[in-house]
Amino acid sequence: MNGVCRRPSRVCGHGVALSSRLVAWCLAMLVGPAVADPNGGAALWERLQGERLQIHGFASLTGVKTSANRFFGDSQDGSLDFAEVALNASYQLNPRILFSGQVLARFAGDMSDGTPALDFGLIDLTLVESARQRLGVRLGRLKNPLGLYNETRDVPFTRPSIFLPQVIYFDKVRNLLLSTDGMMIYGDFYTEHGNVSATLTGGQAVVDQNVEWTLLGDDFGGRMRPRGVSWVGSLWYASPQERLRLGLSGVVQSFSYQPAPVADFEAGRMVVRYLILSAQYNTEHWTLSSEYGRLPLKYQDFGEFFPYRKLHGVGYYLQGTYRLRPTVGLVLRYEEGFADRNDQDGTNASALLGGAVPPYDYFAKIWTLGVRWDLNPNLMLRLDYERHQGTYSLATRENDPADLAKDWDLVALQLAVRF
């Protein structure tokens, strides 16, 4: 996804207040006994919860330094504006009914100010369960089962690197892809040749201001809303012992945009169809992963001054993780993404805007090298280096197109705790 109607706009980086960044550290202090003494911390939480009730949480603080461009705050000067604090709980009412939810406070530069929000909150009803199959329904705010990582993308311990591949898992429209308010039908089928899982979700997409910034290229003062039903589906196969996982997942969403009284274009509609092909192979020490995404965007009724009608975005990555020992791991990844597969160097898109947006804002080629160290089961330290060509992964909300640099580097250091 990319801002398709970008115009130069002065971005003033306010960063995140010191008090907001301290929230992550306050939670780290609260779970200090669990970090220093996992057994003692576990005993504490066992007293607070029973067999039916489970309470967990996590916190992370990330420092980001870039050679150019802004990524989660004023990263050129070094930024601590990326932090996450979450609390989740589940309650097993009976063998067939489960309640589950998570509240997350997320600080992400100019894109998120740390206001606590419901990440997901649902009731899970198991309708049929046997040794061969499980069928059920979930109702509420549901995580979208897109790709290998979307359902668990919030938890730092489950990500392969500090930041997920941005050409597949777009942080600039994170909430749009993260969850849906509605109903999911799911089925798991177990055979001697492996397991097959399928889901189908219908409901309303979760739209925030970042979606407008990304799909329209700026904040035009109007309002974007979901239009009709958003559909999300997935089909997965896992071999015995889950050495091999293959998946097909996708989403179809439609939006309407009502501009402000004085606007640059007319009220319009957008249709997003996102399809992801996923593959992963696991051994004792290696995990090899790859995903390919296709993202056609269709714009209708925005008037003659809106420059685009259709874009065919694509992206893919190849990734390998290696476990040197149970507590230390390495990751190496290469990814490419293009706002339009028919204009991979971005020259046509840039020309439509008279060169106000550089061609390299419509593509990204990224190398990532990272190391993970689990100091104990509750405390993790990560260090990543990324080499970027192009700025397709960057958020319009944080960057002025006139100031973008084509080639840039990113270094990130993250400390995460969980309980």
C-alpha cells in the first residue's frame, strides 16, 4: 500500500512524550520478579488466576536510528518513539465457550499516540469437536488470519525480527489489516497426512486516520468509512509435526470517502483485494519462510483531478532464521515491494504528480540482518540492521515527499518483557 495522491506536506515530528515511553518500563518493573525469577513470578500469577482464567501481558521499548527519512518518530536523530504495552486475558466458561481479549497501548511515532485500544475481544463457541475435526464460530473483534504473522504480530516474542516484512505486513495501515469486527466461521481437520484449517470472516474493517493518509496520500480533512461487508478468508495445510506449512489467505474491503467542504477531489470509493501466498519449512535449527502478496487497488468517482484509477501492488520476501542455541537466533531476509507491478521504477506515478513525489517512493528493496537473545523466558533483547533502497515502506504521515532519500539505513534495538 502506498499514498497514491501524495502532495508535498510539511511534517513536524513531535515525538512521543517521555512519560509515554516510561509506560513500557513501568510494566517491566511490575513484572520484575518474573524476569529475575521465572518460578517466583509464575507462582505470583498463579495466585491471581485459576484454571479457567488466564492473564498475560507484554511490554517493549525500541530505539530506532536511520541515516535518512523518518521511521516511527525523528529517527534520524535517534528515536525511542516505538513502544508497546499490552494486557490480555481469557476465560474458559466451559469446554465449548471461551472469552478472550487484549488491550494494547502502542506508541509509533506520529502514527499512534499510545491511547489504549481493543486489539481483539471475542467469544469462541466450539460447535463440533472430535479427534478428527473441530468446528466453531467466533464473534467480536477478531484477528485476521492473514499470512504467517498477522494474528500474532503484536507480540514481540512471536515476530521473526523487530519489524515484520513491510512489503507484506504494512505497519502504516496496521489496524486495517489487524482485525475485523464481525463473525468468523472456522474449521480444523486432523488426518495422518497433516492438518487442514480454514476460516471465513465477515464484518466491518477497522479504519483509522493512517488508512486515509496511506490510501489518499495526505489528510484531506474528510472522513473515510468502511463500505459494505469486509471478507477475510484463509486456508492452511500443516504437515505432521508442522515441518511444512502452506497457506492461502486474503481480504476484500471497500471504503467510501466523504471529503471536507473544500477539497481537492470528489467523494469516492476504494476497493482493496489483498491475497497472500505463504510457505514455511522448519527443522531443528532452521526456519525458512517466504510470502508473496498481490494488492490491487481500485479508485472510483474521485473526479477528474484524482490521478489514479487502478494500481496493482505486489510484494514478496525470502527469510531464513537460524538458532545458534536455544536462546540465540539469527535472521536474514530480503524483500521487494512495488505500488504498481506495471510501474516498478515509479516513473509513471511520479510523472502524474509532476515530480512532486520521487519515483523511488513507489518501491522498496530491503535487506534485514538481525540477532535475538533470550536472556530468560520472560526477557528478550533484539538488534536489527536494515538496508533500504526506495521508500515504499515509509508512512506518508511521517515524511515529506520532498525530503525523502532513496538509499537509507536503519538500526533498531529492542528490549521486551512478558508475563
